[in-house]
Amino acid sequence: MKEVQDHYFKKAKKEGYAARSAFKLEEIDTKHKLLKSGSKVIDLGCYPGSWMQYVSGKIGDKGLVLGIDRTALQISLKDNMRFIHSDINELDLSTLENVATRFNLVISDMAPNTTGVKGVDAARSLQLCEMALLVARERLHPDGAVLVKILRGGTFDELLRQMRNEYRIVKTIKPKSSRKESKEIFVLGMHRK
Ligand SMILES: C[S@@+](CC[C@H](N)C(=O)[O-])C[C@H]1O[C@@H](n2cnc3c(N)ncnc32)[C@H](O)[C@@H]1O
């Protein structure tokens, strides 16, 4: 397992990514074709920026990726990248409209500070996913998609329930590049009802 992780760590370094997380998004995107030239994307919990780097390369000059994180980004921003330094729970979501009226994709790799207390961590993880769903509700194009990370636990079924209520297609994804022992799992929602 460690060797696999070392592989992704080295690959990220070699390809200039800020983190190996980029390969999880790459795997999901390759399979589900989420990103296109010109796509507009909101990336929640974007620090240190590897998802933004991957997205920026895929969407090209006509696309736009807006990253939001409570930690300031250190990577240099390309012309198709924007960044808002804020906790998502404190952000006035109406300001997102100033960046673009409609987005094609909302992605969230947000992870809570874990306490080790299962119920608390699961509840915090769900709350961050619910914020991503709220952002999607406000700014996503009807044909757009939302991808969220959740820590598998008591609240996973609740997230699926909420997403199935709102999206016609809901898929759970565990990328190969995600550590097997990690509780993280991604849920993709497509086509708002
Ligand atoms: C696993 S990292 C994201 C890695 C990123 N996708 C990448 O590829 O570089 C999770 C991020 O979620 C952010 N985060 C967690 N809770 C947040 C919140 N309430 N508001 C904004 N960002 C949050 C953390 O600051 C952290 O940078």
C-alpha cells in the first residue's frame, strides 16, 4: 500500500501538482467525462490546489475554475483560475454570481478537522457536503454535476438520500488512487430534478 502511495506522491511531484489528490479527480473525470473545454467549475476546499491545477488544464482559456478554501492558496493562479479565501460556512453565496451566473460543475474535496469521535466526524463531513449541495442548488446549470467527498460512516446514507432526492443520477465512487484504508468516498450527482 505504501508503495502505491509513494507512486502517486512521486507522480504528483513530477507532474507539478500541489498534491496527489489530483489523480483522484483525474480518475473520476476520465471515467465520467465531467470536464470539457470552456467548463465553469467551483472547487470547494481547494487548498493546496491540485484539483484546480488539473481542472485549469482541462477547461482551457474559455473555462473558469473558482476555488474556495479557508486556507490561503500558495500556487500561482493561471488566467482561468480565481480564488476566494473563506470558510464556506461564512461565505455570502450570492457573491458567487459575480464570478459567473451558472457553473457546469461543483466539486468538493472538503474534509472536516477530525476528532476521532465517529459520530462527530461523520456529522461534520455531512455538513460540508450539504454546503456543497447548497452551492450547487444556487449556481449549478440544470445539466451540471456535483461531486462531493464524504467520510463513510453513519451519515453516508443520509447524503445518498438527499442527493437522490435532488439528482436523477447518483453514483458512489472510490478511486484507485484513494487509500484503501481511508474512509473517504466520492458521490457524483448528475442532472438536477
Ligand atoms: C483534502 S484538502 C483538499 C485538497 C485539494 N482538493 C487539492 O487537490 O489540492 C481539504 C480542504 O478542505 C478545506 N476545508 C475544510 N473545511 C472547510 C470549510 N468549512 N470551508 C472552506 N474550506 C474548508 C481545508 O482547508 C482543506 O484545505
